[in-house]
Amino acid sequence: MKTSREAVILVIEKDDKYKEYICHKLEVSGYNRLLCAQTVEEVFNFLGNDHIPDIVLLGEVDDMPILETAQRIKQESNGIVLILLANSPSITTPLEALTIGAEAWIEKGDENSADDVIGKIVHWSQFKLESYKLQSLCNDRRLANG
């Protein structure tokens, strides 16, 4: 059975330094099933094969606006937890992100942003684990009832 620390996390960020920092914080926190991408093409290559992540941390990419990328991820990968990492948003951007299905918005410039990321990952990976357990239980009951 999968534990919450076994969640597959896709980190998408064009800033290598920030991406490495977040990945390091995740690894120190016990998450070691990490995938990394810098471009939209890499993102959809991951989503189009067997490496479908449980959680996506979506930062900035050069080739598509963050909200458009988020919307495509949610459309193409139902069930993925999406957390956006962005620089100083306008007042409406976090609301727009939540409207298209993102679970959280974290501002990168905040000195506590890495800790916020880890907190959100812990919360959402536990949520996904409980969802897997519930789905497995429902499937077992369906099989038992024929």
C-alpha cells in the first residue's frame, strides 16, 4: 500500500535554482519520488506516459502562461493535485487559479514559501492516500458483490 511519502511529485519550474531548492526541501522531508520539468512539452510528456504524478507543483515556464498551463494540466489529467508557485500575483490570479481547479497558490517571493510548499505537499499527499484507500475499498466491494 502506498504511503503519503510515496506520492509522485512533478516539479515544474524554469528557475533551476528555485527548482533545486524545492526538490531538496522535499527530499529532506522524505519525498524522493520526484520528477522535474522546465517546459510545457516536458510536462505533457510526463502526463502522457506511465509517470503520471499524484501532485504537480507548477511554477513558471517560458513557453506558456501559468494559468493556461494549469488549465491544460487539469483538463488532461483528472485527479492530479495542482499547486501553483508564482511570483507576486495580481489580486485576481489566485482566484482564477482556484477557479480552474488548482488546490493551492503559493507566492514564491515569500520567505516561508518553501515551508508552505512542504506543508501543502504533506496535506495533499495524505489526501491522495486516503482517496486511493477509499477507491480500493470500493473496488473490493464491487468485486465481492459481483
